[in-house]
Amino acid sequence: MRAALPVLLLTLATPASAQIWDGGRSALREVPAIPPATSLVASDLGDINRSIRDGRRRGDLTRAEARTLLAQSAVIDRLNRQYRQGGPIAMNAPALVDRTLALRGQVDAARARPR
């Protein structure tokens, strides 16, 4: 009986001591400062704007076409900044990427048209 008492006490104390409390830090979700989608959109917009300027210089785009495409690029850039700051578009990152891809398609199509 004397030997059974310490074994019994050890079996009861082990589960409680095995639990580790981290001060509640695991309950908080970490939010990345800049989501990865925004950096892709920003670099794509830089490439798109460069393509628009090159198309205008080479005569592939008219002044009005270039102005319209640059205005669309500015809208996407503004939405991208709102996204990074957690603004109203924060939950709609795929739509932002889709708009960027659509603009790239418009620029490519406009530059490919024969003059």
C-alpha cells in the first residue's frame, strides 16, 4: 500500500502539469502587414503602365486609348492601396487580381490591333 500511494499521486499530477499555457497568445491571429496579393498587383501595374507608355510611343495606342488605360490603372492602384490599409476592399483580393489581369489583357489587345 505504501508503494501504491506515490504512484497514484504521480499519475494524478502528470496530466495537469503537462498542460502549457502561453498567456493567451495562441488565441490571437496574426495578420500579415502586406498581403502577398498586393505586391503582385503593384508589380503588374508597373509593367502595365510601362507597356502603355511604350505602346503610345510606338504608335500602337492612340492618346485617348492610353489615357483611358492609365485611368483604369490608377483606379486599380487606389484599390490596391485601400486593400493594403485594410479598407473596404480588404476581403476582395481575388477581384483586385482579376481587374489587374483584365487590364493587362486590354492593353495587350489594344497594342496588337493593326493600325
